Amino acid sequence: MLGLTPLGTIHTAISLVAVAAGLVALVRNKRITWHNTLGKTYVITTILTCLTGFGIFQHGGFGKPHALGVLTLLVIALALAIRNRPEFKALATEAVAYSATFAFHLIPAVTETTTRLPLGAPLLPNADAPELQVFAAVLAALLLVGAVLQVRRLKRIQAGGSSPSLAAQGATAV
């Protein structure tokens, strides 16, 4: 199916769960956090996506996708290390870190989809297509805007705005 190996199929299935959980968390809660079931699902499946991705070498040895997996794991480690810190900086860092890893998911997702589909006549010829570089630039800009909005929102909530407390919001189970 689509030229995927058994490991590639498992990797893709896990990554789809991660992307779905991340998308729902961002839409519903305006952030991804370890402090609820949806966020934990996102983080765990993102880690599994990275680990299964390390076994996929479709274009030779260790490459850009593997480096992105290492970067993703490092960012997740940072977010997990500071997740229980009560100060605002830690909460903002966690939110921005998980949002960054969500953006990292989209890079290979769009690359793989556009270079494989539709079957027999993919939208783009390869992973080096200029359109993918434009996508990455737009994604980086969206991540920057989203991070600023998240930090402002978290700062407003912590300052005692009319929104519910961060603890109550983060502890909401899905």
C-alpha cells in the first residue's frame, strides 16, 4: 500500500493518531499539555512516531527525517522536564514546545503525502520540491504567530483574567 513497509505502515498509523490528538488539543484547549489525557496521548504517540521513524531508511542512511525525529524528542524532553514548574515561563515553554513538535509532524506528513499521492501521479516529484520549502516557511511563520498567541493567552490567564485557572484547565480530562 503506497509503497510502505510494514514498519512504515505502523509508523504512519501511530503518527495519524498523534496528529489527530494534537489537532483536537489545539482546537479545544488552545494548547497541548501533558496535564490531560489528550495531551498525554499526543506526547506518547509522538515519541512512538519518532522511534518507529528511526527504523525507516527509504532514502539511504540517517537523513533529514531522522534529524527531525531527534529534534522532536529533545523538545519533548524539555517540555516534560519543566511540566510541573508553577511559574509562567515553564507553562509557556511547555505549550510552545508541544506546538513546535506538532509543526514538526506536519513537515514529513505533507512531504510524504504530496510525493506519494495521488497514486501514479504524485503532486510533487520529490522531497526537494520548491513547493515544500514554501510550505516549511509558511509553517514556521504560523508556528511563530501561534506561539505568541499562546504565550499571551497563558500570561493573561495567569494574571487572573476572566478565564479559568491554568490548573483547572490543564487538569481537564478528555
